[in-house]
Amino acid sequence: MNNGKELYQSIIWQNDQLTIIDQTKLPGKEEYIDLNTAENVWEAIKQLKVRGAPAIGITGAYGLYLAVRNNETDRFDEFFEAANKAANYLNSSRPTAVNLSWALNHILDKLLENSKLPVSDLKKMILQTAIDIHDEDRQLCRQIGEHGEKLVPEGAQILTHCNTGGLATGQYGTAFSVIYHAHRQGKVKKVWVDETRPLLQGARLTTWELQKAGIPFSLNIDSAAAFLMKQGNADLVVIGADRITANGDTANKIGSYGLAVLANAHNIPFYVAAPYSTIDMNLQHGGLIDIEQRDPAEVSRFMNTPTAPEGIDVYNPAFDVVPHSLITAIITERGIIKPEYARNFKEMFSPAAIE
């Protein structure tokens, strides 16, 4: 059975040019923009023109190449200093999403390992590494969907939060890939889409992707999730992740923790879908995650129109943290990981397991 359309790509590298869909213009306008400098990339990430942890990592990797491709030095120490400075700059655009720092550090590590190569070769290596990260993400996301689809029952109603599709990744997505591949198997009755305030990534982006893929859905306000569950209209919840710690605690878009509590209260499976690069084995628990605080105007204004009195105090965290105890399973490209996460992560990502 194949009920799915082939999916688009939101990040394109072609003819030495980086092009992305400007997600701030969706769903009203499907506009592609060119990013020619590291500054362009930093701005695109900071302003959410590109968003989603894997997509940020991919774009940041290309951004590092753009930052150094015209560097004229032939000395490794000077070139590495420039690359390291650019990596720190790019990483400052979204500090919570581990994929960005992972991609940038991965490239810096490769530079150090190949310090004897000519600078011209190092530039080519940076670009090829960015392309490899992009290609790998497409494959990982497809594999996440193929594994996760097995957890979806026939006739499922799936509740999801924020945006986790091809807009957030190289292609297919993470949680969206699970939905997409389950739909291709004819399993999906309906997807419930949280609007995901305050920036409405669910309303603006996930509905656009579901419509484009031909998957049945309904948009719901965030605060309706509990009532949907009480009415028996949600069989499972599946979300993505911006960072997963060594014990399984998961940072994701604000509102994810509340969904996990609700799912637990209603005996509904709560799944997280993410590639291995989202798992940060250097952080032991979610309390150590740096939570980004965003512009108060995102909450107190809408389309430049005030929706609250001027000058009031606003609490606007971009993310929250779902405790590992509320997560039924974590779906990765290497398979489905179940509790105990700390032990199973170590086993799955040990050198022996990788080989």
C-alpha cells in the first residue's frame, strides 16, 4: 500500500549556492531565499526562516563553509582560527538545538584531524562534510519513519506538536516521518495538529506539510489537547526533539511537557522521534539544558498589533523539557529505544554497536 506523495526539500545546495524555504512566509507564500554569507545564515536561523533542530544543523554546516570559502590564508592556524570564530558565531543563533553545535564541532574536529592538508583542500572538505550531513539526515529521517511506523496501530488518530517535517529536517522529518510512513501503509485515520503558540508552527507549517502530503488532519488549539484525549480521539502522541540528554530527558517546543503529562494521565503512548545527533551524551539530565528565552513581543503582539498592555512582563521560553519517565519510547534511525534510556543509549551508541 502506498498512500503517500513524495516529499519536497526545504534546504537545497546547488551550483555553490545555499537556498532555503523562508518558513516565516508560510503558509501564505512558498518563497525560496538564497543565503550567501555566514551572516545570512545566522539571521535565517535566528529569525526562524529555517527552524527545526536537524535543519538548523544542516544550514549551519553550510554556513561555516560560506564563512571561510573566500579566506585567503594558506596557514592552517589562521584558517582554523577563522573557522572556529565562525562556528562560535553561528552557534550563538540558537543555543538550545544540539544539532547546530554538533554539526559545527564535527567540522572543526575534521579540520584538526586533517591539519596537514592545504587550505584549499580543507575548504572542499568542509563543503563535502556539510553535504554528507545533509544526505545522511535524509536517510536517517526515512529510517526513523520506517521504524516508528511499526508503533502506529491501524486507524490511528495521532496528536503532534510543533513542526517536525521536511521543513525541520533534510527531508521526511522526524515525528512527521513516522506519520508519513504510517500513512503510506494506510494506518492513519487523522492527525491532530496543535497550533503551537506563540509562533503557530503547527498551524502555519505542519498543516501545510500534511496538506502537501495528502494526509488527513485537523488543526486544534493547544489547550484542546486534554479534551481530545478525554474524548478518546488520540491514540498516540509523537513529537520531535531539539535535545535529548543521556537519561532520556527531552527538550522540545514549549508545550511538549504538558502534552506528556496529559498523555500519561490518559494512558496514551507518548513517543519522541529524533536522529542520534540529537542525543547529547555529555548532558546527564534535562535540568542542564540551556532554555532559550524569546522576544516578549511574540506573546504580547500579533501581526504587529498589541494583544496585551504595553510594557507588561512576559514569560516566553522557546522550549520545555519532558522527563524521561513520561516517554514511552524514543524512535531513532537505529531502532526504537525503550526505558531504561541511560543504559540503552550507552548500548546503542557504543563503538561496538556502531560497528
